[in-house]
Amino acid sequence: METVLLTPCPLDRVALPDGLDGSDCINRASGRRQIAADDDLDAVRAWLARVAGTKTTFENYRKEVERLLLWSIVELGKPLSSLTHEDLLRYQRFLADPQPRGRWVATEHKFPRSDPRWRPFHGPLAAPSQRQAMVILNALLSWLVGAGYLAGNPLSLSRQRARRALPRLTRFLERELWQEVKVYINSLPRETNRERERYWRARWLLTLLYLGGLRISEVSGNTMGHFFCRRDVNGHERWWLAINGKGDRERLVPASTEMMAELGRYRSARRLPPVPVPHEDTPLALPLGHSMKPLTRSALHVIIKGIFTGTAGMLRLRGDQYAAAAALLDHASAHWLRHSAGTHMADANIDVRLIRDNLGHASLSTTSLYLHSDDDRRHRETVKKHRIDW
């Protein structure tokens, strides 16, 4: 039977009812704890504190534990530390269709966390998002067991899928289709100042995502002041973009002549000097108009999806022979540009180790931290073989 004990609200404003704070529950460990938490909220906050310095990770982790904690209290009338394996299976089904919708799903758009209309969901979660949610929650529960707060992890009883070889990457654009995307962007209207600004922003975003192999979160989370120039061992000036990326790891992305030219054009469209100054706080991508605030990840996704959708529409006008290509673009997202960048660099026979470092798949080796010649070779190879060719 459903027991409504709490209206869903953000984690930082949750006040757990008496008896539901987890201070005395069936899955609490009886031994010595490694954290100072006495209830579920404190335990969750201790877990989140580990990633507080990484904005994207923190927000993703908070979102998932927030949803589970609220669901447990509101729908089951049980504290988090009393959830069983069966409860968590039920929760996974709930993710696919959060009901009652009026209680759990935002009706119109994403409201701020301080707004009373805020809801934990914006609709049902697709299968990949469900899996990601359970992976994060499994990490939470395992950590609480290791910390001596919980006696066991109920998710550990789930059937473990056998590891399979990774499938061949398919979420990328073949060069011919990538060319069509560029053709579409170059067809965008440029009659008014706003249209010109939109056009140059589209070119700049695709240049940055493709030549730099950046993630959307890296575009929204870094600034133009991270571009810098240094001389290589032969005295040649080379531009770089220092990125603070996934897992709070830093990497250097080669900024080719093409990338710096597009940056200058985009900055000129925004009435900025062509080259940023060191430590400049201008975001890598901006809203249209006079705002100098960074575009959010969701806003960037909408822009890139709009470009792919526009390209698909252009292809459909050419006839049925382009229907398959158009359908592929309907499914494409911003991350496809990162996959396309890696695939096209590999096709151009760039050393796979250089591709790894460009995309930030692993930390630079100890040797490359000390030998600039390694970075310089990576810059030369990337600039020579990885081009956008507007």
C-alpha cells in the first residue's frame, strides 16, 4: 500500500520523518563505522562529499541518490537503509515509468531546485539511463558497506552479466555524412546580426567538438582563457587548449591553425578581440545576444541536435536514396562528434597513443609530462592529419 509521507523536494531541503531517518534499520551494520554518519542523510552526504569538487559527477550522483531516497520514503514508507533486493527491483521498474506523474515528473520544463514546482524526473528513463542509475546506486551501497554503515548491499544479489567483447563503435559519422553536416551549416542564413552570430557559433561549436574531440561538459565547463601559446623545441609557436575534463583530469588539446581561425571568427561575431588573453573568463560557447554566461550542457545538446535535424531535413529533400542517412542523423547527438573525431583520426593513421591523449581517455605518461617533444609531435600529427576543411 502506498504511504505518502513526504512531498518530493531536493536533497538539500529534505527533512526525514521520525522513524524514517535510518538510525535504527534492518540493514544497519553493528560494527565500527568509518564515517561519522548516524542517519541515512548524513551517510549520503558523506558519499557525495567525495566528488564535491567535480561538478558534473556530483550533480549526476546527487540526482540518482536523491531520487532513490525520496522514492523510498514517499512510495514505500521505508528508510534507505531498510531497502531490500526486491525493493530495488521495484525501483528500477519505477524509473521506466515514474508514477504518479504529478508527484514525480516536472510538467513543463526544468525548474530550479528552489522552485516548489521542481520534480526529480522530467519523464521516464530510457534503458541506458536506467542502467546508469543502478550502477551509481550500486556504487553508493557498496561504499556504505565498506564504510561500515550498512551490513550488506542488496544490489549485489542482482544477476551479473557476463563480460562481452566491446562491440564495434557505430555512433559516429562517416566522412561523407560529416561533409553533409558542414554543407548544412554553411547554408544557414546570414542576413541579420543574430543570424550571423548563430552561424558562426554553429561553425565554432562543430570545430571545437570535432577538432578538439571535446565532450559537451568540457565545452560548458571551460573558458577561452584556457587557450595558450608556447614554442616547441624548434622555436615554432603552437597553440593549445588546456581542458579540465572527466574525472577532474586535465589534458592539453592541440589547437590547430583551423581551430584558432574559427575561434577568431566566432569571437569577432561577438565583438571580441580575435585572440583571448590568458585567464580570460569568457565561456567557450555563449548564448545569442549580449549574455556572457556559459551555455548549459542541455542547451548545447539542443543546438547540436538542431544542426543534425536540419541536415537530415536537407537530405530528405534530395530524395528517397538519402532516407537512411537522414534517419541516422535523427539519432545522432553531440557525443557522436567526439566518436567521429577519434574514428577519423584513426583512419588518418594518427598514432593511437596520440589519439588517446587528445581525447583524454587516459592520463599522459610520466615521460610525456617531462618531454615537450612528445607533445610537439602530437601537435604536428594532429594538425597535419586531422582537419575540418570548411
